Amino acid sequence: MTTRTRRQVAVWLLVVALLVCAMVVLGGVTRLTGSGLSMTEWKPVTGWLPPLDLAEWNAAFDRYRQSPEYREFNRGMSLAEFRTIFWYEYAHRLLGRILGLAFMAPFFWFLATRQLPGRLAAWLAFILVLGGLQGVLGWFMVASGLVDRPSVSPFRLALHLALAFVILGMLVWTAASLLGSPGYGSAEPGVRQPRRRALSVLALVCLTIVAGAFVAGLDAGLYYNTFPLMDDRLIPASWAEMEPWWINPFLNPAAAQFNHRFLAVVTLVAALLMWRSFHGLPLTARTRHLAAAAGIGAVVQAGLGIATLLAYVPVWLGALHQAGALVVFTLALLVVHSLRQRQAP
């Protein structure tokens, strides 16, 4: 690949990564506004247009009125109120389609013009497959709330969110690699220990995000709206009230919220310790700056999480907290990337 092509592909992937971030944030808004189950059909090819006249709106509303969510939570909702939640979910799905086109069109153009090496082409094709799987998984999640229960499965929600972060990580990592030199890699000797620390922080960030997905799936952020204690206790008394005990982190709101809090605090401390430990080591300025940004980002994200909790999860703060998770994840990933081992040219 020429230097120009590498830069073009990297910029394209970063634009797609930004669209993925927008999808995640909009998905969070959809969840926070209770809009995710408003569209009871999945038409991946023909579903570009919303209802265009009153008859189509009434038909969509009639389908929604057959759902458990309407029967248990929204009985008596007006058509105007239905339209409000419908538009959030429609915007989320429309952005997903736009995201798919934003990846596919340049990808096939680069393929047709033979500008992609075989290995990179295969890797990008794999990302494309994951993107398609993400769409299927999104509907799999929504479908879990359309039969018997008035909300989506927290397991499917966590899986859907986790795959979004996997795709984001692959896009950012690939773009960062393309923007480096052909023999890219860490130039510093003895980077193994710092890289382990960075990998540990990244792993903690990922665990905290998945734990946060269960908080969202269980609406656990609406419980115990105090900090640092939960009902005047460090660990809530109801943490292990479900049997068997191991289902509590996934289905018990008290356990889900505590676990997310605990992991967030551990992640914050780990990010700050990583930043501090990099001082004095023979690392590049880029690595040190990324570590500093990750540490500061973790502090801001913790503040956003606490504020969201204390304010009883307003939509704008919840969305901002989700955006913060994207930033911290990306920074932690880039720290790991900056410490990768040098490859042979």
C-alpha cells in the first residue's frame, strides 16, 4: 500500500468509528427514553422509510399495542406519544443503515481498485461480517421484549453493547496501525511491563462497560441513588437475595449496580496508577500523553457516573456517561496500541 492509500483507509475507518460511537450513544438514548421496543418489525432491507401517512402510523401503533410493554407500562398512550418514542428507535436503526453503507461503499471501492493487501482486505471483510451480525443481534435483543416480557433481556443487551465496542476497537486499532510506519511498533526497550499494566486497565474498562450494560438492562440506576453508600451500606443487603447466588450480578439490580460501582472505582485507581507508573520510564511522549488522557478520562467518567446516579439518570447525563465510556475505552486501547512490540519491516 502506498502512504497515501494507508492514510485514506485510516481516515475512512476513523469516520466509521465515529459513526459507531454515535450509534452507541443514540442506542443509550433509545434505552433511556424507553423507545427501544416501539418498532415491532425488523425490515433490514425495506425499512428505510418511516410511516408516511396516518394509516401507516395507525398500523405501526396497532402493532405496538400488541406488545407486553404497551400492555404493562404504556396502556392508554396516545398516537402522538407513540410517535415520540418511535422516532428515537427509527433514528437508531436509520443510523445503523447509514453506518453499514459508510463501511461497505468505500470497502468495495478499495477492493475493486486493488488498493487493499489481501490480509487487510480479509480483516476488513471480517469487520463487515461483525457489523452485519450486530444488526441481527440488535433485533435478537429487541425480540426478547416483544413476546412475554415488557423489556429486553439484559444478557442480550450486554452482548449487543459488547459487540459494538469490539467493532469500535477493531476499527480504531486498524486505523492507528495504518497511520504508523510500515514497520510500526514500540521503539522503546523493556515495554513488556508497561504493556501489561495497560492491558489490565483496558480489561477493567471492558468489564466495567459490560457491568454497566446490566445496570441499563435492569434499570438498576434508578435504585440506591446515593454515593458512596447504598442504603447506608457499602454492600447492599440484597446483593445475594436471588438463588442460585451466581445469577445476582446479572438479574439483581442491587448486585448489578454495586458491581458496576466497584469495577468503576477499581478501573479509576488502575488508570491513575498506570499514568503515574509511566513517569520516568523510557516511553515515547505519545504513550505518556495517552496514559495521562486515559487517567483524566477515567476521573471525568467516574464523576459523570456519580452525577448520573445522584440525579436519577436523566437522559442527557446518561447519554453523556455512555459517551464517556467510549472515550475512556478508546484511550485505553490506544495506550495498549502505542506499546505494541515492533514488527519486522
